[in-house]
Amino acid sequence: MLERPVIPAYEGPCVCNVVPNLLEPGSEWPTWFPEVAADAEQVVLLVLDGLGWEQFEDRRRLVPTLSSLEGGAITTVAPSTTATALTSITTGLPPGRHGVVGYRMDVDGDVLNVLRWQANGRDARASIPPEKVQSHEAFGGQRPPVVTRAEFKSTGFTTAHLDRTRMTGWRMTSTLITEVARLTRANEPFVYAYYEGIDKVSHEYGLADHYDHELVAVDRLVGDLLDELPPGAVLVVTSDHGQVDVGDNLIVPAPEVMAHVKGQSGEGRFRWLHARPGQARALLEAAQAHHSDTAWVVDVETTITEGWFGPTVTEAARGRLGDVALVAREPVSFVDPDDSGPFELVGRHGSLTPAEMYVPLLVGRA
């Protein structure tokens, strides 16, 4: 049994510190960052959504190109989910400061699905403007080119974490490679690229054969990118979170718990429970009594005091959290009927287990 959650290393080897070190390096290059990137003439940062360090380590035989790169493991942020981690990567800030504190979060009484930018099943870009939810500039305001899937270019979440960057859309992985090659040949000093396939495959199929074949394909993608980079350029590879194969291990919070709940937010492996007025203490006690065998059951003050979201939590960020969190310690997911999609997720993430919290930071030269 896991005794303690993995708290993000916000002051050191963490995804929120990758971009600041690449764009504005300090007088001393950090020991946790492969030194081959320190004097690069050009940098391509490739974020592979859903590639955890443990999953990578277990499959090194399948990914010879990735395995040949220099680097090791760093932490992602809390919760270990795409919306929060990508915002930390692009802004260089912990969640407590940028305020995107989950995949589904309470914004002034409405639960906002950040990736879809929907509330109550409707487009929320007008009622909950992305630039007000997250107002910090991406990449320190340097406006680098961003190569991401074309369908993502005009979404609310893209506005929230990539606003005022120079967007280039890709349709197929071949065009991702083509666009990165075009930009580096044009002497762009920094290019950000994002690929979401690993995460999609894990969610639908888990961590078995489909996942393995996707990693093989991604390894070819990385090799092709390295082949296209000009001399003096480096490819930096990281991720936003790892994965846990949950399957159908779904837990409906106990009736004794739900009796104190007015609503839920978060996601299956980091489920926020929002207490009815005056019942926060009773909710915590009931949740601990019924779900401590499979989860870290903590109140919101514990998450803040222990620095789960960083050393600073703004008033806005604090208001988007619940009262009690069910943070899965075992391979389970907590059910919220309002948190649904087109298929039942097999692979999941969001919690603070090593499988979800440690991600690669790898660097290779052209």
C-alpha cells in the first residue's frame, strides 16, 4: 500500500520549470535538466500527452529512440491531469497560481469542463471567458510558434493556456513533423509541439497491446523529428502525466458520504466533494470512514498546507476547489454521474501515485 502521495517538486524537477529554463536560463543550469539542452541554438519542446516515467521504463525495449535520449524522471503537477499540467508547462506556474486546478472545476457555482470548455452541457466561452479563468501569458509572453492538432486551435482551453502564441495546426503526425521542420528551418529559436495520441489510446484501451503499439509509433515520430532538425538544435521531450489501468474498478461514493454532498467536481482519480452548508466536517469523517482503504481522503486545507498546488494558492484558485478530495491510491476511479464521455475510460490519471506523477524529461541532439 502506498503510504504517502507524491507531492510535486515545484521548486525543482517539475514540468512547470521546463519552459522557464529553456527560455530564460539562470546563471546555473539545473542539475536535473540534461545539460545537452543548455547551449542549444534551437529548441523543439515536444509534449507527449500521457507518457508516464514508469510506463516508459517498463517498455524501453519498444522505444529505442526515446531510450537513447539523455534524461530522467521529473514530477508533474497536482492533479496529474492534462488541463492542469499543460497550463503549468506553458505558463511555467504551479496550479495554485494559474488557477486551472483540475479537469472539471467549480467556477462561480458552475462546474466547468476545462478541456471541452463546457458548463451544464453548453459552450461556456461567453459565460466563463477563458482569458479570465487563466490570465497569465504563455511562454513568458514570447509568442513562440505552437504546433498542435488543428482541431484544438480555437477551443476555450487553447485560449486559456496558449493565448497569443502563433498557432500552426497539424492533421496527421506526418504534418506535425513537416511543420516543425519548416519552423526550425526558418530559424525559430523555440518551437512547442503537442501530441495527444498516447493519452487517447490509454484512455480507451488501457496499458496493454494497443498502448505498446502506440509507443512504437511515437518512437518513430521522435526519430523522424530528430532527423528533420537542423544542426545545433535539440529535441526536448516531456509529458503531462502518467497512467493507471483502472478497468472497471469503479467506486460510487457511499450513501453515507453523499448525504453530505451538494455536488462533485474533479475527475475519477481526484474527485472533489463539495459539502452541503455546515457539513464539511461530517463529510470528511464519512469519506474517511468509507473510502480510506482505496484513497487518500483529505480536506482542502490539507492539500493547501502540504503544497499540493504549489507554495501559493490564489483566492480564485482556492474557490475552484472542493471541500474533501478522494485521491485514489489504488487502481480505482470514483464515479460522478455528471463526469461522462463517449466511452468508459480504462486508463486513467489525476491522482498522486508514482505511476501518474513521474514523467520523462529527455533531450536529444539533431
